[in-house]
Amino acid sequence: MITLRNKIGQMLVMGFHGSEINDNSPITQWLTNDGLGGVILFDKDLTTDTYGKNLQNQPQIKCLTHKLNHYANKTSVDGKRLPLLIAIDYEGGAVDRLTKIDGCMTTLKARELTRLVKEELEEELIQMALTLKTLGFNLNFAPVVDLDLNHNYGIIGKLDRCFSADPAVVTQMARQFVNVFNRYGIACCYKHFPGHGSALGDTHEGFVDVSETYQQEELTPYRHLIQDNNKPVMVMTAHVINKHLDAKGLPATLSHEILTGTLRQSMGYDGVVISDDLQMQAIAHHFELENALCMTINAGADMVIFANQLGYITAPQVIDTIEHLVLNKKIEQQRIDDAYCRIIRLKQKIECIELVAE
């Protein structure tokens, strides 16, 4: 029988330390006890400023993803094996966790992808998708659908992570990106809702307020893309403050007005909403863990990321905190049930595209 802790475990995407795992590894215990929704793998360990945290070479990566699936499959929920989300940031260009891995392709920046003719773009995306499939990933935290509204500042436009300032171009490119990755059994994630492209700052480092630079067109790609509700995709939140959408000035990740009011109710999205890393300073330096979890889940987030790059927390600690909030009626049980249903629906879609990709 599925427990509350099992459902909460499915809401977590955790980062962890180590390029090899065994029966005694912490991540193994997390997977086999209450279970996890997913993991996220990194090349660089930000705490030591060295490479090789989880990703070192292709044989090692394949072994790691195989073992992660092996341990995850030991836990069944209601008699069913739930596929583990094995995620990576693989946008291309500046955000490519495989750049140091021998034999992996050199990827293009989002802006560079838009300059390719249709056949070249298709081939580039196919090679990227094949790379992830071969290594054992089934979730890519991409594409970025932020508009390129501030090319000289921040962490989005300055790094050429945007396809364009034109919502139509962004929509077209993102749709093709997702179509190709889905074809090879990889789910994708639109980010960063409701728009990070006009931001002057970096939410890794603290509060970023886009109220003065935000443009309403930043929502346009989402309006079009979320209509493709048969695809295994999710939407990632931004930690930006946008007083046009939330007059109280809460970061979007914690805002019921933005995640439920705008994304779910106004735009009609009923897929998985996933928070950006809750250990980023825009959240972690201003909100206690319990408060941040309570606010983002009540706001409408179905999954939360703890990348363990800017801090360290265990999955049981997060599960304990959320369980405590539910038992004390600060989060309604129905909110957990709804999140769990969306996650299961997403995972079923991933299983379907994986079968087709075989």
C-alpha cells in the first residue's frame, strides 16, 4: 500500500555526491526506503570547484545510471515499478554538463541553434538526444523558453541561453527541441516560468526582481507550448519576483498567484510544475526550509529540486519536513495527492515514449 511518505518521495528530485554507488551509499538508501521521484546529475561540484562529481566518463555514467535504476526498481508503489527520473541540465552551449566528457559532442548555444537550417537543426538535436539516451538519462531540464530581453546582464541572455526575443521563434524552437528528445525517449522541461529573460541578476545569488523589466509577451511561449498536453514535459519555476503577477512580491516559486492563478487557472496547465533548485540563495537565504516547502507546494509545485550544489540535505530530511507539514494541516493531503497523480501521469508518458524509442 502506498504511504504518504512514498507520495512525498515521488515529489523530490535530489542531487547527491559520488560517481559510483553501492548498497551503502546514501542515495541508495534514499531510493530503496521511501523512494524518490528523480535524481539530477552534475559534472562540477560547486562546493570543491572540481569536476567529476557524478559524471566522469561515458562507461562510468552508463554504470551509474544503470545502478540508479536498479536500486529504484527495488521499491514498488502499489505493486508497480515507477521509473526513476534521471535528469541533467543539457541545454547546449554554456549549460551542458557533458562538456568535459570524452567522446561527447560539442553542443551549440540556443542562439546558435536558431541559425541552422531545418535539416541541420534536426540532426543537431538528434545527436544531443541520442547522447542522453545512450548514457541512460530520461529527463532533460531544457529547453529554456525565456525571451532574450536583456542580452548583456543576468544569467540567461548573457550566456546565449535564449533562442530569441521573438515569442514565435522561441515557441517554434522549443517545440522542435521537445519533439526530437521525446522521439528518443527523453522528457523535457520548459523553463523558467513566468520568465527570467529580462532579469538583471542571478537567483543563485539572491533576490531578483523583474517587475520593472518584465514584458507580458514572456508568457506567450508557455500559452502555446502547454497546449501539447500529450507530451511528457514539465514546467520549471523561476525564483524571480514579478509584482505584475504577484503584488505581494513573492518569488514565483513560492507564489500561489503565479503558479496556480496564472499557470494553472488562467493558462490551463495541468502537468507537473517543478521548482527550480530550492537551495539557490534567492530562496535559501530568505526562507527557512519548512516555510519554503510549505509555500512552494501550496503555491502549486508538484516536484521540488534539491541539487545539493549550494548546500546539503538528505531526502529523509525533506520528506520528514513535508510529512510534518501535512500532518499539522499546513499542507492539505489533497495537494500531495494531486501532485502525485500528475507525477505518475508524467512517468507513464515517459514509459510510452521509451517503448516507442526502443
